[in-house]
Amino acid sequence: MWYNVCVLMNIKMSVMKKEKYEGYIDTSGDFSNASLKRAEFFLKHKILFRNIITGILIAWCIFSILFSLFFIGKYFIFDYERDRLNSIQMVNVGVSKAVIQRNQPQQIGVGQGQVFQSSKDKYDFGVEISNPNEAWIASVDYHVVYSGGQTENKNEIFLPGEKRYLVEFGISSSGENRPTGLELKIDNVSWNRVDAHDFPNPIDYIAQRKSFSLENINFEAFGGNDIFIGKLLSFDLINNTLFGYKEARFVIVLRNYGNVVGFMPLYISDFSALSTQNIKFSLFNNNLSVDEVEVQPVLNVFDDNIYMSL
């Protein structure tokens, strides 16, 4: 009898607990009985959910890597050569050769070399170089060969539309005769196209930054007691641009009756905008006559490092 009573009491208590759990009402309204059941289900299966998601991510990563490796390998083994041949075929068939010819840079022009004695056993060599392209910068690697030797390899930049003398100063040659067989050897010419988005009109851009003029040119002998030691060349060099240059480099071309008779190098540090520099050269060559002086700036105006800060 007591056993039956205990069993009935346990059943009654279980029923009472179940009824109490299911009949729970959240007075705040934030956490319902259904939410409590879902939370219980999630907590019981949290590890399983984590393992499932981790497995899916690992499988996706493996699939992505294998997929990528397969098609990358397929491209380099089978498709690369086909793409290269297709590109060549497109150019040969779909693009006019006249268009290709018109847009590629034209070769630089090289004039006749000239040699002048600058001092005892020293000679200057100059050759006029022209870059006929309006949107291409030429980088020229060169050296000078002459009887008995050659100069070291050098590099010179020629801007679009630029025409000036490439000069090698102080070539040594002992004896009374000037060096023979003097020749400019161009080792390589590389091209760099001016970006039309940054410089829509490169020729005007260059002209605005390379405007220099000469005034008060004077060429006279100097000495004393009717003995002429040499000749003095003086002039005022004017920077007509709105830009100052940290170090401005020039080639001075001397002419007589239109013919070139000599070259001189000129370097000016801190050449301010709209300023004037008085230049004087002593020339120890009494046979030299000069009636015209030309200044040729050697400036890569596309290089921001050459300009003085404002």
C-alpha cells in the first residue's frame, strides 16, 4: 500500500513539474516559452552545429583551391600559347599597319659630327640630335670613338620635338693634330611615351619651361701692352619662365657667319624664375671669332626634382 502511494505521489509531482514548466509565463514579454525551448535545443546541439559549419568551410576552401589550381594549370599548359597566337593574329589582321606605323616613335635624327680644339691637347666634339616625335621621350645611350681611344658610356635625354647638340667636352689627344675618325656611337635608344592625360600638349608644356634668352652679348680681346692674351665672351642669360631650377644645364653654341665654331658648357645653380644671370667666359684662342651665341637648355622638364620649391 505504501509503495502504491509513493508511486502515485511521484507521478503527481512529475505532472505538476511538467505543468509548471509548460505553463511558465514571462511577465516581461521578452522571453517566451517557445524561445526557451529553442535555446535549450541550440545549447544541446551547439557542438554539432559548429562541426557542421567548420566542415562546410573546409570543404569549400579545398574545392576553391583545387578549382583554381586546375584552371591555372590548364591555362599555362594549353591556353597561354593559343592566347599569344590570337593576340598576334588580331594585330596582324585587325589593326592597320599604317596605324601602327603612325603611332610608334620615329627614330632620332643624327647630324654630322664637328670637332673643335678647346685647349692644348683637348678637343670638344658635338653632333646635332633631333627627336621628331611630339609625344615620345628618347633616352640615348652613347659613347664617342676616335683614333686612339673612346669615351665612357653616357646617357642623354631628348624631349619631344627637341633639337640640340650632344656635346662631349675635353677629349684628350696628344700632339699637334686633332683626333681623327671621331664618331658618335649610339648603343641604345629607349622610348617613354608622355601620358596624354597628364600632358595633353607636350610641346607647349616644354616651351613654357625652356624659355631662355640672351642679351648684351659682347665678344672682345683682352690683354695688355698690345699683347692679346685671349678673348672674353660675356652676356646676360634671362630665365623667361615662371619656374626656378635647382641646377640649370646649358650648351652654349658659338657661331661665326652662321657656322658653328665652338661649344661651351654652362651650369647655373638656383636659377630663379624671371631672373637674369651675367655670364663671362675667357677663351684663350686668339683665332676664334664669334658673332652669334645660342643657348640650348639641357633640362628634363618632366622631372619634378629639377624645380626649386616655391
